[in-house]
Amino acid sequence: MPCISNTTAVQTKPRTGASLAGWRILFVCPTTKKRRTIRTGKCAKKNAETDLNMIERLIEARQHGSPLNGQTVEWLKGIRAHSA
């Protein structure tokens, strides 16, 4: 598992079937201090790493009380549009 920082990482999910292939993003929630997992589903590793970078930015903004940059805000809007 390549560790990107001390709080987040991206790794392959264990493969038990072709429909379960994909990536997991592991991170520690800054408010609850619990380890959390986000499953991206089947996508390219580059896309999973982009998601990882955006999640790292969210965590950093939360920890430092700083505003989100424009790129992160647009990424979040894309997630909302996709999930609606």
C-alpha cells in the first residue's frame, strides 16, 4: 500500500470477483480520530489518486480552519452532481 501521507493512503481492494475490483481510500477523520474507508469502485488508479488528493485537501482545510481552494470546491460539486 503506497502511503501518501501519515493520514491517508490508496490501495487496491482484495479481489474476490470481477465486480468488486476497485480502490479504497483510507484516512483518519480529523474530528472523530477514527479510521475511515471510501471505496471508489472500478476506475483508473490515477482517478483514485486524484480523489485521494482532494480528500487530503479537505482534511487539511478542516484541521487548519482554512477555506477550500477553487479546484477542491469544483471537485465536490462534481460529486454532488454525480450522486444526485
